[in-house]
Amino acid sequence: MTALTERLAQTGLQLPELITGYQDGADLPADEGATALPLYYPGTGEQIARLQEDDASQIAGAISAATARFRAGDWSRAPVSERQQVFRSAARAIREQSEALGLAECLFAGLPSAHLATRQVPRAADNFDFFADYIGQMAGETFEQLPGYRTVVTRQAAGVAGLYAPWNAPLALSSMQIASCIAFGNSCVVKPSEYTPLSVLLMVKILESCGLPSGVINIVNGRGSETGAALAAAPGIDRIAFTGGGDTARRIMASAAQHLTPVHFELGGKSANIVFDDADLERAVDGSLVNIFSNSGQICIAGSRILVQRQVADAFTEQFIARTRNLVVGDPLNPGTEVGPMAFAAHRDRVLAHIDRAIADGAQLLCGGEATTQGGSGYFVAPTVLAVDSNDLPICQDEVFGPVVTIQTFDSDEDAWRLANASRYGLVGYCWTERLDRALAFQQRVDAGTLWINTSLARDLRAPFGGFKESGIGRDGPRQAADFFTEEKATITALEKTPLRKLGLSENS
Ligand code: NAD
């Protein structure tokens, strides 16, 4: 723990021994009778904290704190300029505290610390700045076609939202959910992943230190099957936004149906990364490595199915494997680490089981394929490349969510579109080509919510993000968030004493 103790001292991060829920601006007290889940640093497997699990009574408390704050109106009806000010100062504070937040993220999620400082923590700050700008530009609608009347359409915050975050990028993803939700005046109950509760808690405390009223954001903690399921079933939730796996989404949707609660789902992917014979091969190799090995492969937008055209397949594969073998797998606290561990031991075992099954199914192992101690004693899986000749294999259909990629050769452009779309997912797609007609055809033919042509992972926050098919329901994005997290109201006003039917004046009655 020496390196860790040193880093804690450098960043000033206080690592609590017990992490508890957070309601109405206060940590819940420790409860001897409650379940406490051990939390481990994925880089070494050492226990670093415990998480107190919340049950239905704490969930009811969190919903009631959120509801009381919503009804009080000091956030839900606050002037836009006040909400903007809180968001902007929170964005500044997140950037100022990026070392401590990045360390919290690294310790629980095992994400390489170098990526955190430059990408994920700044992204959380950007989300608050972005929504501060957006709410300053929102306008209602007015209709005046009906003579004598004016119809005005306004939006009103929906109420209390349940927000579920996954463990693979807790800060970046929960900040997007929270900013999209509370920007419009809503309150919320956040359910972080049971593996990564700390960074979200720290971010909420930063927001409150910047003026967010207590009770606007409340946190409940615990396993998905317990706390997560109880939150989805609880009354008093007006919206549910969920980022995670499809099976969990199905369960949440079934619970939400009992209350007719609208849901927004950002789910998994099995995205194609197509390399054509005319591609700039060096860029295609660079980009394909980034697309699969970022966050150690634990990203929903992973380009986990490489489809490469036959003429360049050997050259591409040779370079791709050489670079994969050369990736620096290591302790995520080490700034030179390119691929860190899996976030928890059971997930490492799941990833290894996918690889074993693929090999048993006939996939050819080109490199990796096993747990490795190259990075230390934590939950490491060697970056793995498998050659396949059928897209029907489970390894090409199921999301692995780890540093595992398949390479399949194709002949015609039609084959590429067919293979790319032969998936129950449709989150993103990647294409490497120098030909305009191919790039345009890729854009038209591939069924996915985001398409990247000759580039990797760049994202404009103004654009929608979300998936076709089993990759989700709805989209992240400013207009999309306004649609989901607000109710529209049409108000009709008579501009003059317009004629009214006179009922109840009949002499026969
Ligand atoms: P998960 O579905 O296991 O968990 C997500 C959240 O739901 C966690 O907070 C968890 O505790 C909770 N949960 C689990 N079971 C539950 C239940 N029965 N009822 C209610 N809540 C429950 O997902 P994960 O393993 O944390 O995350 C990985 C998945 O998330 C992958 O499929 C990945 O593709 C997806 N993901 C999607 C996006 C996107 O934007 N589309 C982004 C990141 C991750």
C-alpha cells in the first residue's frame, strides 16, 4: 500500500473506511446491522473500503428528501442564471480537484490514471458547463394561428428521477445523467455501481459546496439485485435513466411498467470496426487499438469486431498483433499504463470464460487469451486477439466488455454492411477508408446511433448519443434530455373576450 498511501497524501483524497448512502446533504450513519460489502483495488486485489448497503427504507428516505426539495421549489423553480452559476462553479471545482477525483476513480474502477486526468474527469466538468450553456438558450414555443387566442408551450421539470450508473466510467457517465436531469430543475436519487461508489459521492459533495441545495441529489448504495431492484420498484419516481447491461434494463423496465414510469436506457454494444482495402493502414491500426483497448476494453463503444477487407487483412493483422503484444499492461496508478485490470474479480473470470468458449468454438487465438500477472497481482487479462470466420459465434454476438477483439475477413462492401448489422446491438460503428463513396455508404448502411469515419471516440456533446436495437432506448443529448426530463405544458389564453358557449340557460331545464 505504500504507493497508494503516497498518492493519497499527494492528492489529499480521504479514503473512507465505510462508504454510506447520502441523503439531504448528509452521509447516512453507519449501521452495524446493515450489510457491508468489501471493495477492492483492482490493481492489486487489496480491500480498500466497505460499502454499506441500503434497503427499501433508506430508498424511501432518499425519494422523500428528493421530493421535498423538488416541491420546495428553490431548485426546481430557481432562475436559470442561478442553476447556471452552480453548474459553472461545480465544473471549475471538478477541474481543480481532478487529481483526487481521478484517484478515487482509479482506485475503485481500476481505470488507468493517465486517461482519467486527461479525459474522464475533465469530461465530467464539461458536462456541467455544457448544460449550463444549454439551459441559457432554451426557448418555449408560441402558436397564434387561432384568431383571438395565444397558445404558449412551456416545459416544467418532471419531478424525481432514479439514475443508475455503471462501473466502467462512473464519473463521466453519472455526471452526464446528473447534469441532464437536474439542469431542468429535477431532483434525483442516484444508484452508483456497487463497485465504484466513491467518485460519484465526491462529485455530489462538490456540487453542494458550489450552491446546489441539499436533497436535489441523493445517493443509495448496494448491489443491483437488492438496492437497484428496490429503487426501480419504489413509488414516487417520475423518470428512470439507466446506463448498464441489457438484462438489468429488462428487469428495470418491468418494474417501471408497474408505475408507468418513462425509461431512458443506454446499454451495451458489439460494434463493428471496418477496415477497407484503401484505408490509411497506419491510422486504421492506431484507431482500432484505441477503439478496443481504451479503458481496458470496458467501454460500451468498443470496436470489438474488426472486419478487414481480404486484400489488406494480412498486413493489418500483423501490425495490429505486434502492437497489441506491446501494450503496457500494468498497475493503473502507474502513469505509463495503457491497459489496466478488469474492475472486479468476477468480471475478469467472465471475460476469461468468453475467451475459453470462443477457442472451444473454433476461434483462432492470435495473442493473449489468459489472465496475466504482467500488471501485478490484480484482475488482469492479457489483451486478446482472436481470428474468426463466422460472425455467428457467441464471441461475435455477445458483449465481452474486456480487452478482447475478433478479426474477421470480408470481400465485398456488401459483406461489410451485412456483417456490421448482423448483431442484436447497434450502438456505434467505425470505418477506415479514403474513398468518399464508401464513407457515405457506411453512413447510410450501418445501423448504429454513432458512426466514426477515420477517427476514434471523438464526441460532440451537442449531438445525440445512444443506440439502435438492444443498445438502448432514447438518446443522451441536450434536446433529448429536455424531452425526457421535462413535461411539456400547452397554455391557451384568450386575447380578447372571445365568444363562449352559454350552457345551462335553457328554459326547458
Ligand atoms: P449492470 O447492468 O450490471 O449495472 C448497472 C447498474 O444497475 C448498477 O448500478 C447496478 O448495481 C444496477 N443493477 C444491477 N442489477 C440490477 C437490478 N436487477 N435491478 C436494478 N438495478 C440493478 O451494468 P454494469 O456491469 O455496471 O455495466 C456494464 C454494462 O453497461 C455494459 O453492458 C455496457 O455496455 C453498458 N454501458 C453502456 C453505456 C452507454 O452509454 N450505452 C455506457 C457504459 C456502459
